[in-house]
Amino acid sequence: MSDEAQDQKKALAKLKRKATEIAGQIHDIVEDSLWVDYGQLPELADKLVLACKEVEEFKS
């Protein structure tokens, strides 16, 4: 695999990890502290949508 291909693969993995981490934050709120931290959900949802769009744009 060429260096450029490896760099592309690493960049995609980084973008996916970012989206997964945000999804994990949402999951933690839903599982552990929904009634206290529910106000964070709209902002996290917006961040997750943007992160997923970044992944899709990178892939195309």
C-alpha cells in the first residue's frame, strides 16, 4: 500500500473515531444520566451529524 493510501486510511479512521466518540457520549447520557444531562443531547446530535457528513464527504 502506498504512503498516500495509508495516509488516506488513517485520515478516514480519525474521522470515524471522532463520530464514534460523539455517539459514545450520547450513549453514556442515555444510559447513565438522561434526566440530568438531556440538555446536552441536541448539541451532541448536531456534532454527530456533522461528523458523519465529514466521513461521507471524505469517502467520496
